[in-house]
Amino acid sequence: MLNMYTAADLPGLRASGRINTQVHCAVRQALHPGVRTAELNAIAAAVLQQAGAQSSLPDLGFPASLCVSVNEETGHGVPGQRTLQPGDWVKIDVAVHVAGWHTDAATTYTITDAGAEPNPTARPALWAALAAALPGRPLSDVAYAAWQAITSSGATPVRSAFGHGVGRALHEPPQLPSFGPPGHGPRLRSGLALAVEPVVSTGSGLVYTGPDGWVHCTADGSRSAHEERSLWLSPAGPLVLTPLPDDPVVPSSPVLCFRQAVCQDHPYLLHLAHHTMDVVLTQAWGRRVRAEEVLHPPSGSVWVLSAKDGQPVGMVSFSAPLFDPLYIHTLIIDPNCQGQGLGTQVLAALAQLARWRGAVAVELSVQVTNERALRWYQRLGFQPWGPVRFGTQRLRKQVLGDA
């Protein structure tokens, strides 16, 4: 029997997820050569105490506030006197319990001379699994998506490690492997809270339990990586409850490719902006578009949109802080490519990104003189949000659907 959670339960789940993310961020800042794993545990315990939360792990008998597993250790590493060294693969696993709600999240770093960098080994499997976690699909479709990503990279799933339901308890049904065929198991339904958790090995994938009775290690001494995020499944797709700052910037689109703009793109972007925005801004504010608005939006990322053949078809700039609404600064589709549904594809990808980063809405602003754009956004579900200021209307769209 699967535990289902409604929108009324979402604030509790999100509160636990926010604290989980805070613990991860604090531990990440302390990762550097020479730090003892016990010091990382102390940092996690302090963040939890300050937040009025506790680790879920002691409820299971685990003797620490987080798991720290290094190199061949696949999980459940007990923090102690081990010091981290450059080149180590370190898995940080955090489980948070606050006000009756549990979340679970893990990630892997490579220790460098300067600190730590995200380890990419298991991440493609996580993103593939998240993309497959949609209402109506069989549970094993999520496992199969992870398995395809793992094997295509040359890694091996650790078959004794499973994702799981999460919510009122740390471990709830269903179990979710990272291997197996598609098309099996219960159908995913809106309201399911799930910890997606691929654990991979660069070797055989066989593991054994260490002498302390907790840590799991690869039998052949190969290195392993572990990624885990907790999500709540809305009708529109997964809302990630425990996003991390290094999580992906733009999800894939079936029609468009997204790539970060580089200096060579600036002439194209400026030409496109002047061609499409100058008339609107002149009517609204009495001036043309400024280069910094297009190339360097505040706290934003600038991405070039291109078709599958690599031909640029537009641009989008946005800010996507964790948990807060994703804000679109500029969205332009090349006039020669309009009318093909590309703008709708971009907004769908950004809505997915918002959910993956723990946000419940996408926001943007449109000049009130740009009536065509206002009508288009409203047809796509954006609604006025706040009063008109300086001739500009802020719009907002919820990205969760109905619970």
C-alpha cells in the first residue's frame, strides 16, 4: 500500500526538504583535504539543531547524524577520524526529520586541492529517473531509465541499494531499484513522495558489509557514486524537495537544445534583442534595449536555444534559485522560427526546471503595451501577479498542477 500525500501535506515535506538542503550546503563548504569525517558530522548536527530538526538516521540505530562514505564505500559510512585526501570520492547522505516529516538526499563529490567538485558518475542516472517519474507511468520505468543511463556510461548499478517512498517515515513503500525492465509495478500517482536513489559502481557492483556492521563496500575495491533526491509527484511532474545548488540548469526538450551563451554568441543575441524588443521598449520606456539586460541579467543565466541541427532559434535568460520561483528575464524566439511552438517548448522546459529546483511557480514581467505577448502568456496559464509598475505587469504561473 503506497502512502499518498496531498497538497495540504506539501508544506511539511518542503520544510524538511529545505533543512536537508541546508545541511548539504553547510557540509559542502567544509569539504577540503585534511577534514575529518567526524567534523562533517558535527557540522550537520549543528545545522539540524539550529533548524529545530533532527537526523532520521538514529531512529534506525545509526550512530551519527549523516552518512559519509569514501571511495569503495557505497553507503552507510559512519563518520570518524578518517581524513579526506585529494582525489577521494565522498558520498554525503542526509536524512531529516522535522515535525513528523522525513526527507532523504545524497550526493557525491570529488575532493580537490581547492575543496570539492560534483562527481558526475551517478548524476545522469538521477536526472534520467526524475524525467521518467510522471503520473501514470509504471514504477519500473523510473528504474529502467536509471539503468539505461548507468550502463551507457560504463558503470554498474549496485543491486542491493534501493530508492524508496518517504514522508511520515524515512523508508516507506515502494522500493525503487536502479535496474530492471520497463512496464512493471504499480502506476505512479500524484501525491506519491519518493526518494530516487541510484547507487553505482565502476566495477562489478557486488558489495559486502564492513566490520562495523554499517558501511557497505564494493567487493572488488572499485569506486562508487551515490545520488539521491526526495520528490513529491504532482500531476505535472516531480517537485524535488531536496534540490542542491549543483543540480542541472536546464532539462532536455524534445525539440530544442539548450546551451549556455558564450562571447561568440553576443552579436547574435544583441541583434535578436534589438530586432524584437526595441519597438516595445521604446513605446513603454522611451529607450532601446540595453546590452547588459540581454547579456548580463541580474543573478541570471543566458542560454542560446538551438534546433537539433544546431541552428540558433532564440535565447532565454532566467534566474533559478533553489525553492524560489524561477524568474524569466528575457525570452525571444527568432522571428524566422516563430509559429512552430518553440516558445511553448521553452516554457515547458523551464517549468520542469522550476520543479526540479523545488519551486512551485514561474514568473516574468511584460510591458503592458506588448498586448500580443500578454495574450500569449495568459493563454499558457500565466496570471497577473501584483500591480502594474512602470508600465510593466508581473505574471505568474503555478507549475505543480492540482494535487
